[in-house]
Amino acid sequence: MSNFKIKFTESLSYNLLKAVMITYMVFTVILTAIQMMTVYKSTKNDVRVEIENISNAFSSSLGKALYEFDNDQLENLMEGMLRLPLIDRVEVFDTIKKEVLDKGLNKESGIELFKVSVPIYNLNLENKKEKIGELNAFVDEVKIFNRIYLSFLLAFLMALIKTLILGGLIYLSLKKFLTRPLQSFGEEALSTKLDSLNKTSIAERFFKRQKNELWHFENVLNEMKGKLGLSHMKLQSYARKLEKKIEERNKNINTMINHLEQGFFTFGDSGIIDSGASKFSLEIFGVKKVEGKNIKDLFSLGGISVDFTEKWVGNVFKGKIPFKDIVSLGPKKMEIWGKTINLDFKPIYKDEDELTLQKVVCIASDVTEKKQVDEKVEKEKEYAFMILSVFDSPMTFIDLFNHFESVVQNIIKNPLVMEIDQLYRIFHTYKAQFSRFHLSEISESVHHLEEILGKLRVMESENTKEILEKDEMYNSLYSEKSFLIENIYNTFKVFKDENRNIFIFANSMLNKNEAGKDVYKAQNEIKKIYYDIESQFILTPVHESFGKLPAIASELAKEQDKDLDFIIEKTDLKINESQYAGFFDNLIHLIRNCVDHGIESKEKRKMLKKKEKGEIKVSFEKHSRLYFKCTISDDGRGIDPFLIQEKAKSIKKYSRENLLNMTEQELLQIIFEPGFSTKMEADHVSGRGVGMDVIKTNVLELDGDVKISSKLGNGTSFEFKLPILK
């Protein structure tokens, strides 16, 4: 419960008192000042009268001396006046001679003087008064102030005493009749419990039966207490019912989750797994408890780097990259205790706008059996392709194995018989030939060897023999090269021993007798059965592989306040999507560029008299028996080749002269260069120069090709030539 003590300077009594007293003191000061001014003027008048009486006493003597031009007498009379305590300076003005005699304080001394003038008269021959001069007497202003000093001090003290007494009385009254009642109301409100809402009677305690403002306030408070008590009873009843429903619902959800045979748990920005994880999580990860663990430690059991998981979780909760994109960069699969676990993540947001991430749900699925089935199907499929390839080219197959065995045996016996460059070219050729016959295990081993040979080639081209002999890296790679060659040969021998029947079939294919005809007939039957299985269980229509792109384009268009139609034409052409995985994943970059760079805003499209909705279209066409064509086009602003020309000046491989001689079509192909972008500033959508070069690399790895065409103001089109992989 809160403490109801209030600082004095923050209390209601203090603030009301301060307002009243400031007003009172202002008026008191003004009135006191007016009173002092009045007293000061009155004192000045008294001084004036005194000086005039003194001057009148000396007037006749001064008139006679002035009339007779008796300067000695004048000076004696003036000195006599100065001996009086009130007068500090005397001046006598002779109206006949126009002269002034003065004695006493100098005017230029800086002392403020109060002046009183009295005329000097003398009787003429006709016995009439005649003004012959003027007497000016001066008094120091300080003497006048000293006369009223005590009165002023007494008035100030009286005003101060009255102010303090009045302030004290007002404060005590406010504290008794305002502060204490309000404090009592506050304390009672804080101590009130919803289970026992008693009637308040504070106003009666302080004011008896007076029906003042606090009495009315108390009545309103008591009425509110009654309504609050009733609402509290209803709310308690509703809460009990709701708790039962939530409890039942949680039981049902937990039961359902625990029977799904998937691991479910949530974690926050710290990476700590929350309580409520499904029971199957324990079985799937092979641990006794997952709650309270950090997911970086849990995932490390499956070989996923702790640093990688920690950095990924940090970036997920920073929110700078859309969740759907950051998830694609996170852990997807792990191998643990002989099981293969798929990892999927779903967001839980704090608000409806989906701006602030609160939690992440991890869904772990055991796909070990599925993986084993897939691997078995893939092996059987590869074996079937190998058989068909051998049937198509039996002589080439037999020659390849005979030649490979002879050459590799010679290399193993005589390691220095061939230079590194020669070895690289030979094994590069072998890799292509083994791949042709779908011998993936051997071709992958040869590919690994090819990478090592490639590094050795580069080192030999950049260094002398003497330097290489001392280079530890070179010697290590050279030793690994020898080991890999022997390992490839052993793999080759195992395959040859385990598949002798294939070589028997290959040799029989070379005979042109009836048995050979039977083999050809068997070949056709195998092809027919395989293609039936392939079309029903392995291959899917190519347009289905583009299914996730419309949602990505739509979401980005919504962020940029653009309208968009995404059209995917249907086709009967079928492919094995798993063979193109990298390509379809990286098409996200292209679609983002189409929306961000290509499609204009609604206002811009209206101004250009285009349809308000932009359009991205994906179409397909069979190019030949082995290839098909896929075209992705938009009706946006198009690409300015001259802007590409300007941006490409920063790329070293393009000289200014080369760029000037390029056609518009050639300039457009520059966008596939690594790191190239025409956007001024990068954001979370595009502009980093990453994506288009990756797409082209994927296409080339698939033994395909890509071309771009664009017309400024009308749109851009990407044409992919891809192999029909099955």
C-alpha cells in the first residue's frame, strides 16, 4: 500500500497559502509605500514651515543690510542662520546688483538638498514694502528622512507581524478543514479492500452535519463504492468461469501438442526456452529437460555453432530484417543421436501491426525416416539413370572405367608422372564423365580433389618452386591430393566389384545378336516403368515451384503502398524440384527487385496512364527435349541502360571506352555483376548489390543461361533457359 505522506512544499495547504499570502503581501507593500510617501511629504511641509519662520526672523535685518550694501553684516547674519541645526546652506540674491552671496554646503558635493525660498523686503521712502532680494535656505534630505525613520520601521514591522499571523491562521484553517479531510479520504481509499467496501463518514467527523463540498464528495464516493462492489462480485464470478475454460483449453492444447510427435517450445530475445514445452521435445532432442535451457546450447548438441545461433537470435529480435527473411538464414536442420531433425520457426508479435517481436515458436520435427526414404529413392533413381545411361553408351562406359583404372594406377605408382595442371584437366574431365553416368559418389570425390588441385595450380602460378618447397600450406595440400587420389581409386574399385552385373550388361550391349535385342527390349521396359513412377511420385509441374513467390511480392507491395497482380501460367511441363532448390530460393531477390525497383506507386502509374495495378508474370515454354524456357516479366518503369553505364564506371573490369561502345542489351547484362546496384541507398528490401549475381551463378551451375531485356517505361523481362532435370 502507498504511503500517504506529502511534502509540505507540495501540499494543497501550502500552495493555497502561498497564493493568498503573495497577493496579500503585494497589496500590503503597495499600501505601506503609499503611507510612507504621504508621511514623507507631510514632514517636508513641516520642515518648510520651520525654515520659513526662521527666515522671517532674519528677514528685516537681512533687508536693511542688503539695502545698505553692508556685506559684512550680511555674512554675519548668514553665519548665524547656519549655526541652526536644521539649515545646511544659505543663499542671498540681490535683485539690484544681481549678485548672489552663499555660505554652507557646496551644491556640487552630491548631497541631496531641500530648498525653501523666502523674499527679502525693505521699507522705501514712502514707507512701503519693496522686494530687494531673496533668501534661499537648504536642508539635507537625510535630516528629513531621519525624522520619519522610526515611523517607517514601525509600520514595516507591524505589516510583517500582521502577515505572519494572518498566514499562520490561514494555514491552520486550510490544514484542518481541507488537507486533513482530503488526507483521510486518501488513506481510506488506499486501505479499502474490494471484498469489504464499508461506508465512508469522514465529512461528518470534521464538519458535523454541514452539507458542504466534501459532504457531497463523500456521498458520491459511497455510491461509487456500492457500484464497485457489485461489479467486483460479477467480475469474480466471470473470472472463475474464464479460468476454468482457459484451464480446459490449455489441457486440450497440451494434449494435442504432445500427440503431434513434434517438439514445440518458445523463446525470447535472451534465447532461454520458456516453460510449456511439449513432452516430445525431450524425446526428439534426447534430453531430460529443455525448459530454462538456452537454444544455442540445445542446438549445439546437433553440431550447430553456438556463435551462429547466438548471432541469429540477436538479429531476429532486432527487427531490422523481416522475420520471413531472417528465418531463411537460421538453422534449418540438425543431426543428433542418429536422427535428422527439421527446425521451423514462427513469430509471436506484441501488437497487431506485427512490428515488435515478443516470442519465437520453434517446431522440431523428426524426419529421419523420411530422409532415409528420400535417400533410398534418390539412390534407386540414380541407379536407374545409371543403367539407362549405360544402355545408351555401353562402349563409353566400359572405356571410361578401363581408362580411369589404368591412369589412376599409374599416378599412384608414379606420383610425379604428371604436373598439377595436367592432373587438374584430367580429373576435371573424369568428373564430367562420371556425372554423365550418374555415379555421384565417385564424381563428388573427384570434385573434392579438383578443388584441392585448383588451389595448388594457383599457388604454383604465383610462386617459385623454391618458395613452394618451404610453404607448409602447399605441402599439406599436396599430401591431401595424394590421399584423395588413393581414396577415389578405392571407391572406384568397390563400385566395380559390387556392380559386376552392370559391366556384363554393358558388354552384352555391344553384341548384335538376339540376346542384344532382348536387352534393348528390356531397356525400353525399364524406361517406361521408371518414367511412370517418376511422373506420379517424383516430378511436379514446374509452375507449382513458383507458388511461394506471389505472397512475398504481395507483402512487399503492401509495405510500399503498391497494388500488384502476380500471374503464374500453368504448364504440363514437369521437373524434379529438389534439383533446382538453390534457384527457386534465390528468385526471391529477383521478385523483390521487380517490386522495389520496377513497379511504380499508384500515383505514378496513374500519371503515366498505366493500369493502377502493377503486374508480374511468370510463363513457361518447352525449348527442346532437354531444356525449357521460363520468363519473369513486369510492366514497371524498366531499367535505364545509361544509369547502368554510369554506375558501372566504378567496376574495374569495365573501362570508360568499353562502356561507351556497349549496346543497350550488353549494358543491361551488367546487373548480374557481383555487388552491382543502381539504388542510391540500401535498405532491408534491396540495394545491397546481392542477389542477381547469385541467381546467374545458380543458373550457370544448372548448365542453363539467363538474359535480360528491358524497355524504359514499359517494364523488364528475365528469360531463363533451364535444363529439364528429373
